[in-house]
Amino acid sequence: MRVIWVPLIALLLLSNPSYSLKDSQESYYSPDLDLIQIEGGNVQIFESSSDLRFDVGYIDSEDVEIRWMIKDEGVTRYDGQSEFQSETNEWDSIPIHHHVISPCRCVLIIDVMVEEERIHREFGIIRAGEIASPNSSENWVIVPKNPVSSIDQQIVDITYIQDGASSDFDVRWGIQSSKASESGCLDGLHNPPSVEQWIVVGDTFNSTEFSIVQDLSSFGDGWWTILVQMGLGGNWSTWIGCTDIRLDITSPSVELSAPSKVPESSVPVVIDASASSDRFWGREGIRYIWTLTEINSSNVARTSVGGDDGLFNLSAEDSGIFVVNLTIVDQVGHTNSTSVTIDIVNQRPNSALRIDGVPTDDGETIRLSDKDGWSIDAYYSTDTSNDVVSLDYVWYLDGVPILSGIERTLERPEDDSVQHTLMLVVTDDNGEIDSSSVMFGVIDTPSDPEAQGSSMVILTGALVSIIFILFAAYLMMFMRQDRVPVVRPWDFESKKKLESEATSSRTESESK
């Protein structure tokens, strides 16, 4: 087993996994800048052939390779691999073949590979043999000690190594836009550059290893190449050191899409954050951290890491008001957060009563067969799918609870002279209720709704007949009154006159 120690490497591997660089032929991350320690330093002079020894820190992996090469102004002199020797707990040293590379200021490149992925690169400078015009700045070499693959802040401090200057020297740096697959930066050497503006560092340096602070605040996210030169008195080195960087300063934008109110259901509420993205780098590598809190509840908030699709499923089986918070983290650790409140509303159940398998309507009056009991059930009662299995059923006869359960047998009431009321009350787990009732009587008994209906028909017919007879009598009396002749009033004077005339008439007849 090959083990290499780097502080917090396990945490970094878990919390910030390697990202895929689409535009690059290589995909790697740098867990620690001190992963490799070269004995004698990163800049060494060799007068003859020898070995260069190095140590590698801890990496929790069985598949670790060390690859190296020695290059002279972009030309590979030779390369190889170092094997781990478990007996001595050391890696094979790198042979320095003086006769092969002399004279040169060569660049040593050591790559740490884990499962065929480069996780770290270390540069060194090897001087072998006499160098023509050794003090001329044209022959000076400068490269980054550990090329930084990704930068997530505006101000960076990058360490460089150089060989050639033995006294105070100047350093300047520049930056240019690039693509990893098309960069002119090859193994620390860039030629020719196209830098719009060089920035001369205010301090002078006099060591083989030094750091400079570089302000990248005026540059946006993207692929960039940082270039650096060293010089003296305005004469700058022909050699231009370089490193390709993935600049990621801007935090990703976070967007949530979710309904504000939904009914209880066994189907979860889908909260969609797939529109969240990094403005330049897109969605790749973004991690989603979800926190669920229920308002007015003693339940502890729950946090989970979501999948790459940016979707979160909120259970809708229990009513309540829930706050879903999302924090997204990009590949370099920038974060952004937002939240949404969702009200999951309980739905009242719908009761449905059946007798002997026959559905009934609420308030209906029905006739039941003449037997000792009847099957009653509430199988047609409904609720949301999450609540239907937990519904509570209570049966009432004439207002008195007699049974519970979704299916029971109703015994025949002792009193058949009157009709009875059967009521079903359905309650869900939130206390919401619904009821349904019917009035019933038994066939061929006094409680039979049809028998009571026949009596009412006879009584109604009798009443109608009486009313008709009374009306007919009244009508006949009214018609008879219309047929009585007009009787002249009694006139005593006229009577006397008539009687006088009659007497006179009789007298005349007798005289004749």
C-alpha cells in the first residue's frame, strides 16, 4: 500500500472532488502545494551524474504513480517513472545524467498521478555544466514552483523559482486570455507571449525561490495564462515562465422553482434548482446542499447533499409549513443560498356509505330487506393517497355510536315501528371529518318507507275527497241562488185600490 500524507487531504478529496476541465487535455486538482519535497531544494547544480531524491506526502490510494521528465528549453532530454519501494518506504530517486544534459539550465517536472489523473505538479531547475554568459539575463530561467491549476480569489501569492541571477533582480508579470487546449504555456515555458500590459513588481529579489502577490481583480472568470519574467536594468529574460489557471472568482447564481402550496399526497413535491449555475463555468461541478426545516415543529432541521441534477423531493405525506434552503457550492468553494416556503395542506376526507354493497346518497331514505342484519362498509370513502390507509371510521345508529371500522355488520333494530338513521363519520390523521347518513326502514313492517307512503296516500285521498265535496256543495248553493225569481215588494195602497176596483166590478154585474 502506498500512503502519502497531506494535511486535510481526506477532507479535501471528499468535500471538493476533482473537476473535469472540458477544454483541457488533462484534468487535475492540486491538494497541497507541499506534496513533494525535493532534497536539496528545487534549484540544484550538478557537476557530475548523481541521483535526485524526493519525498512524497500521504495520499490514501493504492494507485499512485510518480512520473518525471527533464526538459531543456522545451525539448525532453529524458523521462521516466519512480516506483515505491515498500522495504525502505521510499520512492526511487531521479537519475541526473550529467553527460546527457550538460550544459543546460534544465527544467525538472515531477507529476503525481492518482488513478491516471494528475493531482500535483512540481517544478525544479537543474543546472549542469558551464553556461555561456552565465550572468546574462537572457539565459536566466524562471518557472512557477507549483503551477496553480485553479484560483478562487482576486489576490494570489504564487511562488516561483529561478536560476541565473546571483544578485538583486526585477520581476514583472502579465496575463493573457487562453484556453487550456490551445495554451502556449508548455511545461512552464511560454513563447511567444501576447501580453497587453506587463506589471513590474515593486520589490527586487535575490533568491532562487520567491513569491509575488498578483492582483487578478480586474479579470473575469475563465481560462488565463499568467506569465512572468525576470531581468536587470530593463533587460528581461528571454525565458518566460508561465502557468495556466482556471480563474473562478464569481459565486454561482442560485435559482429555485417550487409551488408555494400543495395538497397532501403520496407524490413528493419536486423542488427544482437545475437552473442554478456558474455564470462562466456552467453547472458542471456544482454541489447542492439542502436543508429542510418545518415551521412550528420540534423536529430537527435535516441537511443532505443532493444529486447533480439539482432536484430535491419533499415528502408531501404530512401537512405543515416547510422551509427548504439550498446552498450551492461551485468547484472552488464559492457559495450562494436561497430558500422557499411550501405549505402542504391537509385535505378533508370524503365519506361514502354502502349497505349490502349498494352505494347510498347522503340523506337518502331506503328500504332494507327483512333479515337479522346487513353488511355496511365505507370502502368507497376517499382521501389523499397518503391518508386513506389511516382513516378512522365510526358508525352511529340514531345518534349513538355503535361500531368502528371500515366494514361491519349492522344488526336489525328491535323497534320495527319507526324508521332509523344510520350515520358514518370518517376522520383523517389531522382530525378533519366528513359524514354521510341514511334513514331506513324494514320491508313489510310499519317502518317500511313504502307502507308509510301508502297510508299517506289514502289519507291524502280522503282529505282531497272531503275538500271536493265541500267545494261542490258550495258551488251548488251558489248556482241555486242565481235561479230564485224576482218577488215584487208588498204594496198596501195598491192592494186597497185593486180590492176597490174588484168590488166595483162585482157591483156592476149584479145590477144588470
